[in-house]
Amino acid sequence: MISMILARRRCLQVFHGTTIRVAPEWREQFDRLGLFDPQNWRVPIDAPPVSHSKMAVACFRVPSPDGRVMYFKRYDYRHSRRHRFRFWMRPSRAGVEQFGYTQYRKFGIETPGIVGFGEYRKLGTLISSFIATEEVPGSVTLEDFVDDTEPGAVEGSKLSNLAGRLLGNLRKAHAACMFHYDLKWRNILIQQRNGEYYPVIIDCPRAFVSRLRRRYGITADLSALARMALSYLSLHQRYRLLAAYLGDAAGPAERKYWYRRVQRHYERRVSRSAQPRDSMLKGVHFKSRI
């Protein structure tokens, strides 16, 4: 299992040279694409990336001859001296992401399966890194799920169950002081199984574990979720979801404290285009208990 060879610490994985870890069942695919050579990480296939950010970051969807699919996300800083030194003696984003996935799975929270990880450094400066994960079949982002599903197409009880599973996962992670730090709706996949919907957490290159920053970590995660919720959920729905996250032990004063704390945080970054929209979530009566 690849999880047995991944590092459990949030740190740089090599000081000088290259470290590559690949699940045994994917070694043939990596060898066929030449991915054991860091020079080939920048463009692993002759196809445009499915997502990218400027020049340094890109993610490729890579099918294999046997029908399996992996997502290969690389960070390439060979043409950016500033970024190379920014990560000097600091963990790479790919390294943090594989750490985050490993931690989430330890708590029983679903994430994509990791099939490979690599890091290439020179004297502590980061040249490039990658993380490769298995495709989550039949899944869409939470944002697309809400946008593309017609109102009434999904029972309100199933949406309430989905919200309960997501908030339950957050509570488990936060109880262990594990924080995603970028929990936008597009970083949550929704997968349908046996008529029910389940969340899968993805894209956590900033994840961290810290008891000292617990309140800030909770605020950051809830705030990221709240930004999109402003457009799709009523004030009453948002308050019920917050109450469900906090649990029965939280009284009105504590709920009000966290609501205002999260509100102050997201108001600093909220989009001006966040306007109320009609969606499948309109009128859903979310459970106040998980």
C-alpha cells in the first residue's frame, strides 16, 4: 500500500536530490510515462492540463491502458528563483497534500487514494514536486453538484444526510486539530453510492495540525465553506448547519460567538458577486443534529 511508504510528517522529504514513492500497481504506468525522471514532471502527457495556475502549478488527468485514471498535479519552480527559495527547508505543497490525505484517512475521512509522490531539491531549495492520486469515479465538486442539479431532483433528506456527513467529518478532523485551510466547495467532491451522497475531501496543499492554532483553523475552514453558502443558503439554514457542527453541548451564546467569528473572517474575503441564487438547496430543512 502506498500509505505505508508515505511520510507521516509535514516536512521536506529530501534535502538534496530526488525522492519518488509510487504504489507498486502504478509503477509500470510511471515508467511508461518516464515519471521517474523529474525532468518529465512538468508535462507528463501531450494534452492540456485540466486545471492550472499561472506557470508553476498544473494538474493533468492521465488515463492508463487498463482503464484506470490518475490525476497528476505538479509544482514546477525551476524558472522561479523566488519560489525555489520560498520553500527552502520548508515542506512542498505536494508534500503537505500527501500528509493531509494521510491524516484525513487516519481519522476515517474519505480522500482520493495516493498513487505517487515526488520531490526534487537542490541544497534544500525546491525545484519541483508532484502528487498523483486516483480518480474518484462518478464524482463532481460540491459547487457543480449544487449548480447543475435541478431543484427537487434530490430529496431534502438526502441533502441533509450529506451535510451531516460533511460536518461530522469536520468535527472529527477538528477534534484532532487537523485543518484543511482551503475548504472551498470546489475542494469537496460528492460521490453517489447506493442512492446516498458522500463527501470526499481533496486539494489540501496547506493542511496543518496545530493545537495552538485550533480556533483559527476552525474559523478558516468554516469561513471557506460559508463564502459559497451565502449565495445558496438562507440565514436560518446557515445557522442550523453551524449548530449541527457545534453539537448539543453548545448553547446559544457559543453559537452566536462562532457565527460572528466566522462572519468577520469571511467578510474580509467575500466576493462582491455573492448574490442569492435559486438552487436545489432552497428550502431544505437541515438537521440540527449530526
